[in-house]
Amino acid sequence: MPQRMFRSFQGLLLLGLFVFFVSKVVNGQLTWYINSRFVPLTIIGILFLAILAQTVFSEIRRSRQHALEHPEHHHEHDHSPSAGNLWIMLIPLLIGVLIPARPLDSSAFETKGFNTSAPLISSDSSAQIFETESEERNILDWLKLFNYEEDVTQFVGQKASVVGFVYFDEALGSDQFYVSRFVVSCCSADGFAIAIPVRWDASVGLEQDSWVVVKGTIESTALDGNRVPMIAAESVEAVDVPDQPYLFP
Amino acid sequence: MHNQTVVNRLPRNVIVWLAIGILALVASSMLPAGFFSWLWDRLNVFATVFLGIFVEAVPYLLLGTFASGLVEVFVDRDQMSRWVSRRPAAAAISGAFMGMIFPVCECGVVPLTRRLFKKGLPLSAGISFLLAAPVLNPIVVLSTASAFGWGEMLFWRFAVSLVIAVVVGLVFSVQKEAGEVLRPVLAGEEHDHVHAEPGDSIPEKIRKALLITVDEFFDMGRYLILGSMLAAGLQTFISQSSLLAIGSGPVLSVLIMLLLAILLSICSTVDSFVALGFVGTFSFGSVLSFLVFGPMVDIKSVMMYLQVFKRRAVMYIVAIPFMMSLLAGLVFNYFVK
């Protein structure tokens, strides 16, 4: 493949990647793949891709000009780079375009499993979670509190309001389901699911993986010998997929 | 005559494809109900995990390849030999600490190391840089501290990584012939498309650095993509939860953590948050081995190593850290905690 054609191919692929990333930023799906704290880094990466594409295109212009001005040097590049492996860069673009984007959901439980407890990281003090209004706490906060505190009776009876997707587990009764979220530290590859059991008489009417907001009071229950929170639901309402489907530790 | 063979071949192809189609139809009717929705779900998980690794890694790969481009145009071989000692031990130790100046993770470190070798960096220094830089850098210090606090885990993670990197660097210092270890691209047999000249002006240097960045981004990017696909594929079909479930016992737990480090292929800048999730169920030693080994070896980094080093060398780069991380984990499990 002649040098200029090779460069054009490179330029188009860079442009393709640029458009792919920009579209993910614009439609808000970037956080379906990575932790929101890496978004600024990705944006820098996008700008850099644009600079690289621009560099390649101006290089093509230069070499065309050069060929026009010095037709006798037309064969300056006798080593023709092989484009054989450039096409691999098409794979992420094809996967991004052909497979409709979907954040991790209960179909990933089959290999990733899910947890009903969560560790406290050293930079968040439990005091911080204590201070937040009980209805502001998310699934992760509740699980951290139950994991961290010896005496969980103090939480029983508190009001809870959490958002997550529905997961039915055979181990639960027919009037129960899990409300779950994925926790992502870095990217979807390290995502792990956490879940709180919910008691709700009309559970059977819910759909697997549908997003709901669960409001009710906290109870304490035993699951596989561990103390975990359970929500006695007063209402379960359908909601849209949140802007950020994952929680970030 | 040529035309005739094409005409003859065409119907045969059609027949073969028809047969395959009919077989596929028959096979699909025998599959259990729900197989295709199961497969579709798996495909979705695969796509999300693969794009997650890819989207996360691209900025870091760009950073690493740009650093490589800058080194190509701004550093010459004489400077390199003045900066880095030729004595193996000193070279290995200084290589391990170079990560403090070049904050790259395991995606960016490979192209940068390859460039530094081209500039005449001694093998031992380059290898210990390759293994240590993804951990011994300011960003990873901060993320480990924010997950585990300024405590033992942080200290041991860095101490053990440093020791392993220096040891592997020293092992390679025995090899005096770089061509035995590095792939020919580096031995100067093959050339870049872009050449830096000593007399280039600054804008010209930047232009060349950017073109080198593009070439290396594509060169390394394809191995990043293949590695991420492999990692995402394994994650889609191998159950991590059952892996974790069998991972008890002082030996098995370390092995499981090492396996998981390879399988997850997560960036060293954030792996400590992931490791934290294992603290409750896994011993200190096994989590430590995860944190030490993960940044050095995972599927995508091995794919990239294979572009820089010969196969035998990659075997050493993978096997020695594996055994030493295992050893470190066992020592902590049996004697310390």
C-alpha cells in the first residue's frame, strides 16, 4: 500500500474513533463504560485524537504537494508500509455501532455474581454516611453501613429510597426481589453487582432488569448467615435508566 | 481457462454455504429454548466489558505513545548513555524508579520502553522500568493510599513490586546481546516511517513526534484491542464468582487472586479499589499478590510485550513475577498474617 493511502486510512480511522468517542460523550453513555472520574481524561484523549487526525491529514496534503512539485521524486518511499493490521482498529467501532449499547445488568450476574455486602474504603469515613439523610443513601451506602456497624438495630425503621434494577433470585420468596446496582471502580470490566432484598407484595408484576425506585423502611435480615439490610417497600415505581447507571466507590 | 475455473468454483461455494446454512438451521432447532436470548445477553456483556477496557485504556495508550514520540525527537543516544548507568544493578534500580518521572500505567509503558530501548537504554533498566512503572508512580501511590490508607498494604505493594522489578531486570542483565531478547524492529533492521533529524526546528520536531504517536498508537493499539477482546471474552464465559468461591486456603487463595489479576486486566491506577472488594474474604497476602502481579502481567499487556520482546523473553517476564508474587503471598499467609 502506498504511503499516502496508508496515511489516509490512518486518518480516517482516527476520525472514526474521534466521532465514536464524541458520540458517547454527547449521548451520555460514556459512564456506561467507565467511572465518571475518568471522563475528563477521556475528553483530553478525544482532543488528542483530533490533533492526531489533523496531523495525519496535513501530512497527506504535504506529501501530495511534494509529489506535484517534484514529480521526479515520486518514488521516494520504496518501503511501503503494510496496512494489514490497521483494520483491527475497526473492531471497537464495529462493536460500538452494531451491538446496541447496554449498561451491565443482571445478565452479567451469571459470571460476575452479586454481593449483599460492600467494603468501606479508607478514604470514606462511615461518619459521612451517617450524616447523610437516610433517604439520600444509595444501595452502596446501606451495604457499607451494615458491613461496618456492629449494631445495625439503629438503622431499623429508617426511611429508605433507593434506585436500582430488579433482579429475581430463586432463593427469595415470591413476594421479594433484589434491587441492584453495579459498582465500577475503573471500567465496566471491574464492575461488581450489589443488591438489597426488597419485600413487596406486588413483586410478580415487576420485570427483570427494569429500573425502579424503591421507597420503604429498613429492616435487618439474615442471608447466608450475614446481617443484611432489607427494604419493606411502601412503593416501587418504574424510572428511566439513571444518567449514571453505575455507582462509584 | 482462468475464467472457467472461477465459473466452476462458484456453484461449489454456493453448495457449501447452503449446506452450512441448513446444518445451522437444524442445529439451532435442537438447541434448548432461550439459547439465542442467552447468547445475545452474553454478547451484550462482552461488548460492554470490551468497550469499557478499550475506552479506559485509549487515553493512557495515547499518553504512552506520545511520550515515546517525544523521546524519539528530543533525546539522543549520547544523552541516554550519560543518564543511565551501565552497571547492571544500578541500571535496574534506576530503571525501577524512572516510573516516578514518567507516570504511565501498563498500557502506556510498553511503547515508551520500546522507544527507550531504541535510544540505547540498557536491557536491565528497561525491563525493571517496564515492570515497576505501572506501580511505582505518583498516581498509583495516591489511588492505593485512598483505598487502603497510608499503611502496610501501600508499603508492601511498593516494596514487593520494586524487588520483583529489580530482580527481573538483573536476570536480563546477564544477556549481553539485546538482539536475543528484543524483536528485530528494535535491533534497527526495520525502520520507522518517520525519522528525527538533529537539526529539526521545534515545530518540526513536534510534527514528527505526533506522526510517531499515530504510528505507534496503531501498532500497539491493535494488541490492546486483541487483548481486551480476549479478557472480555474470558470474563463473559468464566464465572468469577465461582472462582472466588473456591479461593480459600493459604495457597489456593493466592493462586486465585493471581489468576483474577490476569483475567480482569484492569488498569493499575485503580486496581486497589477493586482489590478492596476482596479484603473481607481474602487474606492480606493474597490481596497483596493481586496488587503486585496485576500491573505487571495481564492479558493485554502480555499481547503488547510480545511485540517488543521475543517469546522466550516474555516467558521470563511473566513467569518470574508470577512465582515471586506467589511467594510473597505465601510468605504473608504463612508467617505474617
